[in-house]
Amino acid sequence: MPGRLPHDQLTPARLAEMQAAFERALALEGTDRERYLGHLAESDGALASRVRALLAAHERTGSGFVSPLGHRTALPLDGTTDRWIGARVGAYVISRLVGAGGMGTVYEATRADDQYRHRVAIKLLGQHAGNEATIQRFRQERQILATLNHPNIASLLDGGVTDDGQPWFAMEYIEGEPITRWCDARRMPLAARLQLFQQVCSAVQYAHQSLVVHRDLKPGNILVTAAGAVKLLDFGIAKLMPEALAADPDDTPLTRTGVRAYTPEYASPEQVRGDPVGTRSDVYALGVVLFELLAGRRPLELHGKSAAEAERVVTEVTPQRPSAALDGPRAAVLGERSLARARQQVEGDLDAVVLMALRKEPERRYGSAQDLADDLSSHAGGRPVAARPEGFRYRFGKLVRRRRVEAAALVLIAVAIVAGMVGVSRQARAAERERALAMEVTDFLTTMLGAANPGSFGRDVKVREVLDSASKRADALAGRPGFEAEIRQVIAGTWLALGEFDAAEGQYRRALEALAREEPGGGQATATALSRLSMALEFTGEYAAADTVLRAATAMYDRFGYASADAQTDHFDSRGRIQVRLGNMAAARPFFERAVDVQRRISPPNDSSLANLYANLGMVTSELGRNAEAETLLVAAVAAARRAHGDVHPLVAAILSPLASVQERAGRMAQADTTFLAALEMRRTLLGEEHPDFAWTMFNYADHLLVVKRYAEAALWCRRVLALRGRTLQDAHPAVSTAMSVLGRALGQMDSLPEGERWLRESLAVRRAEYPPGHFLISSAESILGDHLTLAGKFQQAETLLLTSERALVVARGEQAPIIQDARGRIVRLYEKWGKPDEAAKWRARLTPPDTAAAPG
Amino acid sequence: MADKGDEQDVTALLEMSRQGDMDAANRLALRVQDALHRIAVNALRHEDTGHTLRPTELVDEAFVRLVGQRDTSWENRSQFYAVAARTIRNILVDHARRRKAVKRDHGIHVTLDESISADRGNELDLMALDDALRQLEALSPRQARVVELRFFGGLEVEATARALAISPATVKRDWTFARAFLLQSLSPGA
């Protein structure tokens, strides 16, 4: 063993000398080696010493220098190799390493003081801590995350600096799988994939609006949680757009980044070339992800290619259509029975949408993630997509399919459309899974109808028999809960259309039971079924229950998104209607307005839906005392309904009734009468005389007749309504108590005071039984009864009822509601009759002049 | 944060890190570490059957897990081995450091030669080895790579040569010299 080594400086050159001398000595044996080393010592003593030491070491190594890994205990890969494990950072204790972000290291941690062991993800710079540029980027990521607050983006929770000066931040801990793997593992059908993808678009759009470009979108950064929620991660290489972009975040490109940190398979041509990167680069990446969700592979094959070659492919090669990239195994992953079926669904629209997102030139792609998402909504809603030219055949096929889906709730219409479907282009048959299902459902019911009584539709009682037998047949479908649920909802929808609300409710509930097996954690189909169930509850007057069901549907839609703009519209509409039924006009209005907004964005407009929404918005507006505005909306509603369905249609009839009421309020009585009679005639023809909707129109007309002082006729129509009580009309239906009220008032005017009072007291009793305390309809009944008691000369009783109800109505409906004017008018009348002119004058002063804009002209 | 990615992601990272992208290299290292961890856990489960992994098997298995068995360019495979070897080195050294922090001066000791067992007192202090390897790296990066690949990655001479695009003869020479250099640096007299 040699002595201490010389203190000469070791340099690369010196090391090379050492190696040369060492090798030479090693090649020599015994005395030859000694002689060589002696020579060396004379010219360079330090070198000779070093070589001797090396030779000695070499002897000790023996023949091998065995890797430590030969021993199983040698590689401590138990997650304890990291000094951060177990360390405390801020209020958190790090428990394990979970991965790497764009820059730095991500750990799982829990709050040290958290009894619920709330998990967070902590990001640290780790070994990059010394690099100034890295620290800069780390800070930027933290800053970016702080500006982003979106349910589909992993959010920033906390941040700080560790004891040894390292910056860190805590994010929401996301336990999920990459979106592609998540979908494939569950064999998610196409429609569900598209809905998930739309959540991704929404998050990306939000980031863009917050002036953040992600720049590294890929499945690994788009996780889906067990609950099915999308979470966008890793803004590590995201870039804040210059503030100048605030004016138009879509069109101004980013400055050159310099850092080429991205994933080539998802990088846009401009990114690969090192050109400026902007929001449309993220749109491209979204296109790649969408392609992968559909086809199971990426649009361009970059595997094993050099960087230069990859750049050429990304910038020059046009990707194939996703439908062409499908194969048999992939069709199975998409939940399709055959490759042909899978192809049919992707061919056309989806091919076009994906290829538009993947265009080489940023300016020819979708302008934003939202545009991409909107086009997918159009596709889901059966409307033409922007991504392809609108040829006649294309539009035609679209519209036919769209009508069929809409009609699924009405067997009669659905059957007619199916008949008209024969010979429709192949494009029309290339339906999505839902549409295929709708077709199957209509086929099922068509067969049932045909078997029962061919050619006998309409009000024929046979339809009920068919529905009963269809319902029994559906019992045998338990093995296919999705199909069973669809069938039951069609049956329920038909019961609903026939006014058999209890039967409808029963079928909807059974559909929900089936869906509980199909979508155990809930989902869009469940949300839709809930929304429809609420209609059955609404029509039977179970408003609170309907409201509860709708809120549950909202919660589910919030989680899973809406299947289409139409689904969203219908849902808002239902929520608004229930608010109306509950007497919350002010709360109802925003729901209708939102629904109208959603519908207006759709092109071409769905007139049927718009008509419905304008009508509801008009009625609410009228109730809020804005009569002129209300009339405009209702006229627009009738026009839209006629565009959609022609002059005679249930929807047209439904809107005519409130229009007549508004005309009456505006003082145009003759016009109102004509409108009412038209509505009545239409409903009688369409629905039959026992339908609750017809009853409702009868009541509306009776109420009008009361206003125009045609008391006998008013009483007659009311008795017709009440003849249905206990048959198609239950007490919970508002027509029952209101018809009693109108009848009582009419009788009062016809000097049948005792009978009138009996009906008014009955009306009040029904309302007290059916509505929650404080509901305006109870107060209204009290006010009306009070007025009747004035007529009967029972002033003190009348005063109590009138004053109490007036205060309650102001609380419930606000000063501006027409109903307040009515209530105060009755008080004035009381005091005049009672001989208290001062009191009367005081109350007269509180009457406001009628809506001048709506005055008769 | 389960950023496990997939096969092509790893390929992309390999290509990027080969082109000098440190970020990609770091991400790749974490992937490799994750894979090695899983392999090790798996191996421990099979402890009873006497199955232990040799380093080459370990790295090969990590490769198959992360990249798959499909053809990939030799450059990528080499890059993978380099990253894997570096990762294993870091794991071992970090572990040694941690143990030292915990147990006071009980660095992990590894035998230099299968023929020389631990009871002969001839163990390698990994932390010291790491320091020496750093010194060597500054003087001759290529030699440090050779040591890393052969010692930590368990690669044979031929494979090391291909991974570094040098001749097998050079690998042998570097290996012999570097080994002596490192051991000499670790010697009590050094």
C-alpha cells in the first residue's frame, strides 16, 4: 500500500496521462512493470505515485466490481429514499412521492392538523432548487394556478417556502386516471366520451379566458376521478399570455417561448417548429386527445422517429379520419357490437370536428376550445356542425334525425317519423348510440301499437292498452337496464301526453330504478329521467316533490354535464316552471332567461323550444306586472310555435291561453275572448274534454268571463272543470281550487251568496291542504273570500281576511304584482260598502295606475 | 397526480432527454424510479421463492414496463439505460444518506466483489463512492458514464459500448481504470 498521494492538481489531461501510464504498467508483469514505474518516477514522481496507488486498488478489486444490485436487499426502493418523505412543509406532512410535474416533484401530503386526513398534492422544486430559471417557472406555475379557479382544474390550496428556502405549493390532490385510459377501461360509449371531453374543453376555455395557455395538454394531464369528474393538471409549462391579449385572447399569438418542453405527440405544428404558441395550439392538442378518445390511437405516428422527422410529420402529414382508424377491438372498447356501427357513429360529423381541430394552420382551426365544444354539442343535439359545409342532404338528414329524438316522448309522433324515415340517406341512419336506442325504442312501441290495433291512433282507448302491455313487456328487459329505462320513459312520456300523470310517474320511477343499475353513480341519463319525473309530479301538483327531484337533477347535471343544449334548456325550463308553481315568480324568471339564452345560441333555432320558453318567460313577466313586455313575448311565442308546428298544435294552444290573459289585462276584451275560444277549441280537438290541460284552459276562460262580467257562462265553465275533480283532476291540481274560487265569485255576482261562499270556503280549504303556509294562493283565496263576505255584508270577517291577506301577498309577491292591486281594490270596496270613506280613500291612494304601456290603444 | 403516462410518453421523454432536455430527463427519471419501485416490491413478494433480480434484469424489466417490448431505436434504449442507471445510483446514494442521517454513520455497504464477502471487511461506502464518481465525472464524463452503466445499470461491456457509442475495447479500458481510480479514492490512505 503506497503512502499519501501527491498533491498535484487533477485535470482531465492529467487523468488521461494517468490512464495511459496505468494501462501501460498493467500490461507489464513483475520486474518489467517495476522498471517502467522506476523510469516514470524519474520523469514525473507524482504520476508514478498515483499509478502505483491505482495498481494497488486494481489488485483489490479482483476480477469483478460487482454491482450492488445483485443483492435483493441492496436496492431500497420502498419509497423511503426521499428526504422529503415524512418531512413537514407548511401545515402538511409529506407521505409519498406521486410523480413529476412540468418542473419539480409532486408528493402526496396530508394536513398535519387535519383530523379527516385531507389529502393534498405538494409540489417542490427538489433537485432543481438551485436553478434560477427553474425557480422562475415554478413561481409562474404557482401564479397561474392562483388565477385559475374552475371545477375542472386542480386548484391551488396553499404555498410557501420550506425551512431550507425551497418554494412549494399545495394543490388539490387528484386521484384519477388519464381520460383515455379511464374511458377505455370502462368501455365508455361514444356519447359519454364526448361529454367528458366537453368538460375538458370547458376547463381549457376557462384557462384561455384567464389568459393562460396550457401548452402541454395530453391524457396524462387530463385525469378523470372515480366520480367521473375531469381535472386538468400540470400548468408547469403553461404560459401567461401578455396582457395585451386581454382584448382578444384568441387571435394574438404568444411570443416565442424558447423552452421546448412539450410532448411531441400532442404538440401543434407551430409548437414543434418553435413558432409562437397560442390558444389554438391548445385546440390542436385537444384535437389529438379527442382523436385518441375515439380511435384509441393518435392521429400521427411519431413512435421511434427522430426529432427532425417528428417535426416533419407534425407539420406536413395530414392525419387520417378517426373513423378510418377504428378497428374491431376498438369498436368493442367503444361499447359497439360491430366495427360498422362504431364507424357509422364517427363518420361524418365527428371526423370533421376532429380534423378541423387538427388543421396545420392555427387560423383554420376552431377559434377556441368553446367553439370545439359547441360543435360537439351541435352534433349531440343532432344539429349541423360548423366543421363541414352544409349541403342539402346533410341538413335534411340532420333535421329528420333531430325530430325523431324530440319525438321520442310522444309515441304517435315518433311512429309517424319512423314511417317517414324509410329511404332516408345513410347519413341519417348513422346514428349515435342514443339515437340508435331511440330508434329501437320506437320500433318496440311501433310493433306494440301495430299489434294492438293497426292504424288506430289518436284518442283511441287502445293506446292505453298498448301502453299497459308495453309496460309488461318492459318487465322482461331487466337484463338491459339502459334499454328498459328508455322504453319506460317513452311509455311514461305517452302517459304524460295522455294526462295520466300517476301512470307516468310510476313508469318514470321504474325507469330510474333501471338507471340505478345502469348508472350506479348517477349520470346524464339519470339526470334526464329525474327531470322528466319532475314533470309528472308537476302535473299532479306535487310541486315541492318536483322541486326536490329537479334539484337532484341539477346536482347531477353539474357533475356530468348536459347531454345537449336542448337538455339544458328543458331542465332550466322545468326549474323555472316549478318556481312559478311555487309562487316564486322572481326566482322563476332567471331560469327561463337562461334557457332562452341557451336556445338562442343554437343555429338553426329550435322554434318549438323557443316558443315554449318565450311563453313561460312571458307569463312570469306578466305576473311580475310588466304586461306590455309580456305580451310581446307571448306573441313571439305563438309565432315560433306556429313556425315549428303549424297552426293547430298543443303548443300553440298552450300559449294562446296566457296570451289571452295578457290581452285581457291590457283591456282588449274582445280580442282576449277570441283568443280564449281558439285555445279552447284547439285543446278540445287535440286532447279531449277530460284532459287536465283542457280543464286548465276552461278555467282560464271562466276567469276571463268573470272579469268581463259574463257570470253565468263563467259558472258554467267552472262546473265543467269541477266535474273532472277526482277523475283526471286531483285536488292538488291548481285548476280545482281556482275553478271553485271563480265559481264562488260568479255565484256571488249572481246573488247566490250562500252557495258562492261555500265554494270559496272549499277553495280556501283545498289550498290550505295542498299548499305550504304563507303561499300566495292561500292568501289570494282569503282575499277573494273576504270580498265575497263584503258582498254578503259580513264586514268584520271580511276586514280581517282582506287585511291579513293583503300583507301576506305583498310579502309573497312584491308591491308590483297585479294581484296586489286586486287585493287592495277589494279593501277599498269593503270600506266603501261599510261606510268608512276615510279608510277607503287611504287604500285607494295605494292603488297604482295600471301598466300604461299595456293600456288599450 | 398519477402521471404514469404511457409507453409513447416515455419514448417522447427519451427522445427529448437525448436532445438535452433536462426537464424531460427529470420526468423520465421519476418514471423509472416509479417502475423500479414497483419491480422491487414485486421482487420482495417473491422473496420466498428465492427470486432476486440482477441489475440487468431490473433495468430490462423497467424498460419493458415503461417502453414496452416493441422495437424502439437503440438510441432510445441506450438513453433509457443511462437514465435507469443514474436513477438507481441516486436511489442507492439517497438511501445511504438517509440511513446515515438516521443511524449515525452507518452508510450502506456493498461488496465490491462477490468473491470478497462482507466479513472480510471489504465493503464499499456508497456515499463516498458517489463523491468519488462526481470527481471522476468532472475529469472524464465518459468514464463516469461507463461506471454508472456497468456498476449501477448492470450492463455488460457490449451493451455499455453501444449505449455510449464507443468501442468495447474503450469500455474495458475505461472500466478497468475508473474502477481502480474510484477504489483508490476510497482507500483509507487516499
